Amino acid sequence: MRIATFNILHGRSLSDDQVDPARFSESVRALDADVLCLQEVDRNQPRSQHSDLTAAAADAMGAGEHRFVAALSGTPGSTWLAATGDEQPDAAAYGVALLSRYPVTGWQVLRLPPVPAPAPVRFPGRWLPEWVRDEPRVAVVAVVNSPQGALRVATTHLSFIRWWNLRQLRLLMRSLREGGSPLVLTGDLNMDARRASDLTGLRPLATGLTFPADRPAEQLDHILTDDPGLVAHHDEVLRLPVSDHRALVVEIDRPG
């Protein structure tokens, strides 16, 4: 079973600063994932050619099961509001997606609070911090009927405000621990591997530097599990023609 997590930067390429749906689909095909977890996913946005990137990814990988969950509703620079889950199916939105070639027997959506007020953030190359407002965050969970048995696969994109994503991750784990099946947690957690493992109590199935794509210096993207029976046979970090992140991929099995 091959699992991948990929922050897709709404399908944009750094080479020409454009979103080409065909190039995005080819990137998804290159991953050849059985379960694909995506962050920074657009639906019906002008900047991504009004594409439904989740549907495009499902077609490219042959995923019979897929779910897009909006964190934000509307269009950047215009109406850009926290999504509630009550939006129309074709409404302009931005969020996360989970896709599977295997049957999914259940879905769950978990909404995570943003920082309630602008917060100071220090950006590389700048002496003084800037006051920024965080975006709403969301997680989607699928119970996947995989060859390794039932697995709860979750994906999320946590805040870049590093003292706040700690709180988001703890809230997320509190909800995820209520499930019965083994857990695989994926996504752009905006923290390094050691912190992700320490805060979740999960072990990494894949490691590697994922950001920035051209010269990766840190691992922000993760695939972790609480299942001691899962074995990672091969993990890799792939640079693809889209995004400022590299994709993190692992092949897992359950021996015996």
C-alpha cells in the first residue's frame, strides 16, 4: 500500500507561476499513490483555472473514493471566509483532500481553531516580526478498507504560527484517539519530525526534507502512525513540477 502526502500550493508551478491542470494531473499520476493526502487544494478558483483539483487528482490516480473539505470559502482577495461545511458543492473554496483507491467505510471532518487575533511572526530575512492573521484549519479522516486491514487515515494543514499549531495538533489528537482502528496521520504540520512525534506520540513511517522544494532544508510534511504492526518498506521525497513543497511517499505492509 502506497501512501503520499503533498502540499500542492493550489497546483501552481514555481517555474512559471501558473496552474496548468494537465501538469497537476501528471504530477498526481507520478506519485502512483493508493491513498493520497493533499493540502492547499483549490476548488473553482480563478487562479487555478476554476478546476476542481480533487476531482482532477481522483481521475489521474484512479481513486474511487475522495473527499474535499474546505477550510476557507470564497475567493482570495475578495470574499474569503471560514468555511462551515454548508457551502454549495461547486462553491469557490480552499482546503484539504483525501483520496483512496480502496473502499472508504466512513468519513469525519474536524475543524481546528485559528489564532483568535493577529499574532507576531518573524519571517526569514526580516529583522522585525509582522502581525499576521491566521486562517481556519481543518482535518479530514477516512476509514480505509486497505490490504492491511481497516486504517483511519487523517490529513490536515496546521497553522504556520508555531506556538499555535502545537495547540491545534493536541486538539486534533484528542479527537483522533477516540477512534477504534489504527491511525495514520498525514499532512503539512508546519513543524519538524521530532516535534511532530513528541506531540502526537506517533512514530514516523517516512522521513525526509520536504520544504522548500528547490533546496529542502526542513521536514514540514509527515506520515505517522500508532500501529506497531505497520512496516515501511520504502520511503522517498519527490520533487514534482508543481508546488513549493516536495511530496512525501511511503510503501507500507503488515508482515505475517
